[in-house]
Amino acid sequence: MAERRSQFLAILLGVVGGLLLAIIVVLLVRAVAGSDEALEATTLPPSTTEATTSSVEGTTSEATTTTEAPTTTTASTTTAAPSSTTTSTTTTTIPPLVLQPDGIGGVGFGASPDQAIAYATAVLGPADRDTGWVDSFSEFGTCPPPEVRGAQWGESPSGFGHAFTLLFTKAPTSHKPAGGEHLFGYDYYGGDLALATEPGMTVGTTLLAAQGMYPAIEIDESPWDPTDGVWWIDDDASDDAQLFGYATGSGDDDVITSIIGGVTCGE
């Protein structure tokens, strides 16, 4: 009896020990599973921000980097409206060079050399020759002292001398007192320049035609050569403005060979 009781107790202790062992195993399994779940529960969710991980003595620390949004700068450009410039053109009309008793169209006797030469240059082009101031007894004849100056254009029909000459003086005239440099006369001999008086008288005009243009014209034989003629038109003897010249003779069919304006130089 006692032996059977001992066997029963041994069996019971074995069963209890097995149950205890099974319980311990189950508890251990649950403890391990619970630890894994706790570990998963403490894991940070994924982030779009880059994390820089540094390990110091086995300790892991996580640093969060803050990314700033890019800044957009808008530049304002101001465009100025184009400016318009209006250019005005002034047209200057140059009077024709007309042989007159008191000047040459756009310039009258008494004008300065610069003024007279500039006008003639605008019409005829640059002068072919400018003598500068020379002694009054010169190639132009016996001129008022002390000096005379000639600006010349073109070539005369004879090939000797020039077609057109402007004469300047420093002597007193009815146009200007002594010392004042000024235009006081001109002479025209035809040639390669086509000049004329206002009615149209020019070198080559017959004396008969000239009388029709200038009823007051006077014609006579030349005092230096009776075979030549001389003519003049002087409406006012009190001033130094006049027209005169030479011709091939003194008859109606003779033609004018020169036109001289002003009281200039003698032979």
C-alpha cells in the first residue's frame, strides 16, 4: 500500500513538473514575442527628411536635418519707350550770279572779300586763282592805291587770263571808306563760264540787241583803238556803280567782248 502511494506521488509530481515546465516554456515564448512587439512599436516611422546617424561608443543617435524651401526672386525689368527724333532739313536757295551795275546778284559792292568769294564759290565752285593783296599797279591795270586783290574763275576765250574776276580794294569808294577791304568791281570776258546781266546781255550779244535791253546804253569808239568799240550804262554818275565794256566795233552788228561792273582799274 505504501509502495503504491509512493508510485502515485511520483507520477503526480512528474505530471505537475511537466505542467510547470510547459507553463514556463509558454511564458518564455510569450515574453520573447512581447519584447519583439514592443521593439516594433518603438520603431520610428519612415521620414522624407534625410537623417544623419552618428555612432559614439555604441550609442545610436538620430539627427533631423531641416530643408528650407528654395527662394524664388523675381527681377522687374523696365523698358523705356523708344524716343523719336525729328530732323528738319533747311534748304538754302543761292541767288543766281547776275552781272549788275551794283554787284553780282547775291552780293553787292561793299561786301567783304570773304563774303563775296564764298558766294561766288557757292555758284561757280572754288576760285582757280586768288592773288592775295598786291600792289595796286598790277596785272589788273592802275587800280586805287595802295593794294588790290583779285579772285578769278574759268578761262577767257583767248586762253590768256581768266573768264571772271572779282576785284577788292582798301581804298575809299562810294561803297566803303578807306581801310575797309571790300568788293568794288568785276570783269567778265566770256569763255567757259556762262554769265549775263538780268535782261540777258552777255559776251557775244550784238550792240543792237543791247540797245533793246538798255535804251540808255551809250556806244562809242574805243579811245585806245578806233577799230574797237566801247559801251557803258551809268544811271547815277554820283556813285561807283555802273556797267561798261568793250565790243568788236561800234556798229549795230558788232558784238560785246567784255562786261565790267563798278569803277575799277584804268589802263
